[in-house]
Amino acid sequence: MECHEDFISYLDSDTSLKILECLDDPADLVRVTCVSRSLRQSVIANGLCKQLCLRMFPQLSRVAFVVELNQHGGKEHAEVGSSNSTEWLVLQREHRVFSYLSKALMSSVAMNCIAKTIGASSTDNFPQESIDNTLEPRDVIGGRYSYWSSNGQSNPNVPETLTYELVSQICLITEINIRPFQAYFQLGSPIYSASSVRFKMGHPKASLDAVDDELFVWTYTSPEFPMSQENKLQTFKLPEPVLCIGGILQIELLGRVQRQEMDGLLYICVSHVQVLGGSLSPPFNVEILQPSGIFVLKRDQLASEEPKIVRDIRRLVTILQARGVGVLEWDQDDDDDIYDSDPEYAL
């Protein structure tokens, strides 16, 4: 250990690049940049942090470019007289933004990401059976049952949708929980579940033209999940965590299984909905470039420099609020040191 050398520098560039591309943890890539200047340049020049983020979250493939905001809230500019080329400055900026983004993605704490409801495809009795009721976990409020109900249909294949706005324009979603409604006030206490569910995520269209039947652009559609006819909070875990760009989530309720005895029609009713994941805002935000749908990824350096004690208190509060629904807990003090270190001082 008396001689500290970068052994990868003895390899040809293609071989060393293949070795670096095998790293599947963003923190490892950041550590590599602290080993030597040559490794740092290789990681940045080949955009390895960006490539790894895209492999982990394909939704980032629609990033047009990245922007950093300085402590004064304006765009960060290169120093006058800098010898670095514009291309190298762009690569450095992308490396910084995607390395911090990967850190945020890997350290997000589970929370309910629904901010508010947008609307339902149909409602039987408005506002008593509004979609707004699905935000309330309690069965009964003020002596009344709390649930959303669709219109009745004779065709069991008529679908329904519930659309929600999330807490920010960039959220990492892991699972959706839904509890069908059981009508205890009806004979036999029937449960008005759907046969299956599917989830879409995306962003609003630029033009909210009334003649346009579809107001949203969907960038992700999940597989179809079977739903059981049970009065419990049912968990639908996505195959992989999904980065929702644009902050819109829609639940598709497919197939009707319960007929109401009073009118002989089929209904779908939901008591409660949770969307579990983490918000990446305020440190990160997006600007959708219409009508192409590509977006600008922005990192606010001022928001990223939140004091550690504030971060710890916020995480503790989030953990307590999410207790019982699954919380990711881990010590990231070491990783904080790695991301905040200055790679210019590498060997």
C-alpha cells in the first residue's frame, strides 16, 4: 500500500471503459471519480452516470438537456476565461446533475405521493360518491360511508378511470394500494371491486382543448394486475420503480364483477387509494417541452444544500407518517461525503 497507483491506467481505453460500465451502483461511479484524474475524466467524458441512470429509469431517455440553478436561483454559467471547452462543461454539468439525481433516487423515503384528485370517468352520485373520498382512509366520516362509485353499466367490460395529481412533477413510484368498497348497508354486504387494474403515468398536454378526448400524454403503462373481491387495502407493486415525469397518475379499473340488486347494474366502488413512492422536488424539477414531450431536467443547488439536521428531521417525520406501509431506512452519511467531495483533489 506504499505505492498508490491507478491500475486501470495501464489498460487500453476500451477495456477500462468496459470495466467501468459493469458498475451498477451510482455511488460506486462517484467513488471512482475520486480515485484519479484519469478515471474522473473517463467517467465524465463517456457520460457513465447518465447512462446508468437511463438503464435504471428508461423514462429519463426523454431528457433534452440539464440545467443547474445556482444559489441565487439563476442559471449557472462558465467562468470568463475558462480554458475548458463548451462540450466539456456540458459533460461536467450532466455528470453532476445525474450523479446527484441517482443519489436522490436511491435514497427516497416511501410516502403517499397523491396531492389531489383530478377526476373520475364517471360518478354515480356527485358529490356524495366523489373521487375525493378515495383520499380518506376512514370508512365512515360524519356518519356517512366514504367511497367513490362509478355509474352503473349492464356491460361488464366497460372500464373506469381515477386520475390523480402527484405531489411534484418528478416522483419515483413503487406501488399503488387500492381498497374496494364493501356496501354493508346492502343485502349480503357486496364488495364492488374491479376484476383487474392497470396504471398509467405521464403529464398534461399543452392544450386543454375541450374537443380533445385525451388531456394527458402517457409515458408509462403498467402490466395488468388481478384484483381480489376483498375489503382490504390491496398492494400492487410495480415490476420496477417508475420515474413519473409530469406528476399525473391514472388508475384503470378493468372488468365489473358485482351487480347491484336494486337496479341490476354492475358498479365499481373504491374506498381508498395510496400511491407510494418519493418526491424528488424541490432539488429536482422538470420543464416539459411541448408538443414534443421531451423535457428539461433542472437541479436547484440551493434546494440541494438543505442542512443535514433538517433532512434528518424530515426523514423521521416521513417515516413516522408512513409507518406500517413499508419504509426504506438506511444510513447514507458515508454517501453524503462521497457526493459532496471535490473530485478536483483526486490523484
